[in-house]
Amino acid sequence: MGSDLTHDELLAHHHAVLYAVGAPNDRRLDIDGMGLPGTGTATEVVAWINGHPEYTDLPVDLGHQRSSSSATATSRLTSHVS
């Protein structure tokens, strides 16, 4: 970015331009309960959503009621995954 196309050139052909970065690996939080069933990292959940063969058995339970903060986190995650 910047050597072949400028930001303005991209905007001239698209309604929006999104710049996104991420980490290839996650870092588990050092907090009580992080190892309990139903906890996991974002990269594990994204791999499960995408059907990665190493994560198909990840115990993800989407059948319970979520709090508004969980719904926001889920919304943010799915927007990144989509």
C-alpha cells in the first residue's frame, strides 16, 4: 500500500477502504477461569467457525442467552470473520 496505489486511488473505485491487521497467534489471558470449559481465544473460535480440521471438536456452545456485551463481542468477531 502506498507504492502501487494510493488511498485516494482506491477510494475513487470503491465505496469504502478497510485496513485491518491482526496477530497470527493468540495470547491467553492470565486470569482465573481461563482454563474452564467454554473459554477460548478469538483465533480458536475463528478457526472453529471456518471449519479448520484441528478445531472442529472445539466445545463452542452458542445455545445460551448472551449478555449485551457478549452480543457486541460476537458481532465484532463475525464482522472480522465475514
